[in-house]
Amino acid sequence: MKRVLFVCNSVYQVLVASWIKYHNFANDSADIILSERMNGVYDIAARMKKTENFNDVSVLKIKYSNNGKINSVLKYVNFNSFAKKYTKKEKYDILYTASMDYFIATLFDLLKRKNKSLILNYYEDGTASYTKRLSWYYELFKKPSGLKNISHNNLFKKYTIYSNFNEFCVFAPELLEWYPEGSKVCEIDKIDINDNGFKKFINYIFDYENLEDKYEEKYIFFEESFYADTGYMEDVHLIEKLGRIVGKENLLIKIHPRNPENRFAKMGYKTNINTAIPWEIIAMNIDLTDKKIIAVASTSIINPIQVLGIDARAYSLINCLNEIPQLLNSPLSQTVINLFKAYPNNITLCSSIEEISK
């Protein structure tokens, strides 16, 4: 029996890590570390502890002080002491991470010292995993030395994460825009939405049964973080036009949890109440057959197709913008567009909003 350790920094990572454990390591022992970065982490951890999927569930504290220098020191001390706790457990065989940061570097080094056969695997963290940007870590820090050791916290470490990834696991390896040299690229099987055992587990840990939103509308539009980040407002004009075409009563706006105000509710649109449950969990539980999911450039419209294997109908309005915000002029955004284009039978890059009603 293998001993596996997962580290998660987001609710999406919790979903993917839970699926890998359930699907690939059903008869093995697994522990999981949840980062305080994610919303509702302590509730998620408490519910996880009541299940049998993971033996040990821990929360890594990262929020301390508003003083940057003090915060850095506290994190440094806490990350080291937290990682050392795991060396007191039985030897781990595999460590799964979706991040390359100081905590993972420290944890891997300590666990590898205890078990020279420890395998380090990377698992998908959404669209960012597909972009060439991630190759920067692999290419620049494959053989860290000198100042690179210091700047990437490798000083005094015997084993560095950058040259030790064994597998690079994603849902669509054929869509990677780069190749992680030295690692085996492997495909994560799509999450089986008809597997009642997994669905029951994931619904429970995210408290899906208490979701207030019904998602009965035919059209679901995903607000993005443009407004929160820059004050950009053209999505409002797009929604007003869409509402006139498909009928306001048939449209639900899924608001972005980071935006400071619910602009669309003030305009009389239906919006979701619960922002803590991941969209992927919702998509697993509702019937998307007759629905149309819409966004400017949000990966939310990709995941039901790419991660869950649902034959969904999705639409991107990026080509309907009069002015593309700076946030969309980036390598990551281009990766998103490339992913849209990879699913022509499911995702339409609209040249006009009228295409959605056809």
C-alpha cells in the first residue's frame, strides 16, 4: 500500500486532488494539506475529516500580519515547522502538488531526505498549467545555483523541486503549449460525473446540499474579475444586449466572488447567492443539456467539457468587445483562447452576441 500526500492551495485543486486519490489510489493511504488561501478552508477541512478518503487533513496557516516583513518571517518559520511535522509520520511514497513555492520546496526536501525513493508529481492547476509561462520555472531553475538558490529558497536544500518532478499530470496533455523536460506527461482521466461515490464525497465536503441557487435558467453568464482589478465595465453593456436578445428572465449572472459589488443584481438581473462552491461541483450536479454557458474569456466554460467530459454548449464573447482590457493581452489569455479553439464542437468564439440565440 502506497502512502500519498497532496497539497492544495485552491478549491479547484481540492477537487482535482480528491479525484486523483479516489480514482487512482482507492486502496492506498493518503493525507492532504489545505492552504488557508482558499475560501472556507476550515469548513472544508472539518467535513473532509469526517470522511474516509483522507487519513489526515491539515490546514497550513498563511495569514498573519499586514506588515510585509513580519509576515515573511512568520511564514518562513511556520512553513518550516509545519513541514517538519510530516517527517515524523511514516515515509511517504508520492507527493502531489499543483504549486512551486517555498512551502513545497521545503516539504519535498525534508520528505526526500527521509525517503530517497519519494516521487514528486505535479497535478493540473487549471489553464495556467498549459501556458508556456509555467515552463519558465522548469527552464530557468532546472539546475539552480548561486543567486538562483537564494532567490528561490533552495539554499541549504539537498533536493530541489525543479529538477525532480516525475510526472506532470493534466486533463488534456495534447493541449500543453510546452513540454516539461525530464518529466513524464500523463493524462488525468476525466472526472466521472456518474460515479455516485465520488459525487457524494465531493458534494459533502463542499456542502452542495445547502446550495441555495437552482441554476434553472437556460443562459448562464460568468462574470470575470475585470471590474475588481481595473474598474472595466464593458461586460455590463454586453449583458444588457444579451438580456434584450434572450430575455432577462432567462439569464443568470454567476458573479465573480472577488468583485466588490453585485453590479448585475442592481440592474435587475438574477445572480447567484452562493459564491463559495466551485462551479465544477455545480456543473456535476445540474443538467447542462439545454443550457448555454457564456463568458468573455473565463475558463469556467472550458472545465465542464475538459475536466468533466460534459457535452456542454459554451460561448466566448471576447471578439464582441469594443476594447479588450489589458488583462486579456497576456500569454495566459492567449492560452485560454487556444483552449477555446480546441473544442470547436462545444465552444463558439462569437463574432456577435446574436449567435448565442441561434
